[in-house]
Amino acid sequence: MTASDDVAPGQTRKEDSVSPILDRNIRALCHRRQAEAATASWQERAADSMTRFVGSMPFIYLHAVLFCLWIVANLEWIPGIKAWDPSFAVLAMVASVEAIFLSTIVLITQNRMSAAADMRADLDLQISLLAEHEVTQLALLVTEIAKKLRVAVDDPEIEQVQAEVTPEVVLDRLSSER
């Protein structure tokens, strides 16, 4: 018997239900990420694929095998194979050139990911500013309702909540604190 067996047909468990707004937001986020992936250039997709492979255990295993074979062969431990790089200078050069290309490929992917993260941070900031403005407006409205109902509001923080927050002032303050 699984956890979903105790739920009547046509119903969902409370843990499985998602509000329609949250569901809409999840779909929008997934759609946006798919659209961003679809608009990526072939170079960006290639760099992403290479980065995924480079950051995997098969990549480590492949290199371990190749380097071990190279070393064992060049130590002439394998009968019939003559050393082609006894000083391992070629191996060092190959590894160095590979490291240059791999680090560049990873940086390309990181730059693209950073740009996407910056866009999400900008969106978060805009939504936070909008929410701040809406909360301020709601606080003003609730205060007016309280006045009409003759309900005393004796909280000094209410005045602070009712004040509009200017992003430039906050940024200036943050800059001066650093």
C-alpha cells in the first residue's frame, strides 16, 4: 500500500496540491527556461554540453584511464610498445592545453549562467519593490479605514510602514555603509 492509496479517486493529497497561482508560476518559470534554452546559440549549447561532461565522473574516469595508459606505456611496462614520451613533456603539454580550453569553456557557461542570474535578481528586485509599494498602499488604506471606524492605532511602526521606500535612498545608504 502506497501513500497515494489512501486518497479517494479524483482527489489529491494535501501535500500534493499546489495553489493555482503557484502552479501558474511554476509553469511560467519552466516555459521561460525552455525559451531561453531554445534561443541559446549553438556555441552556447556546445559549451553547456561540454561543461556538463567535464563536470562528471565519466570525464574523471576517462582521464584516469588515459593518463594511466600513457604513463604505463611510456615507462615501457607494456611489452611491444616503445616509449614515445619518456620525459612526459608531451603529456604535460597536452594536459596544459586541455586545461586552457576546459577553463575557457567553463567560463563561457558561467558567464551565461551569471547573466541569467542577474536577470532573475532584477526580476526579484522589481517584484520586491512592487510588493513594498502595495504594502504601503494597503497600510494607508487600513489606517483610513481605522480612522473611519474610530479605532485607535497607537503603533509608531505604522507610520514607518506607510512611508514610501525610495530605492535610490536605500542604495545610497547601502553604498555609504560599505
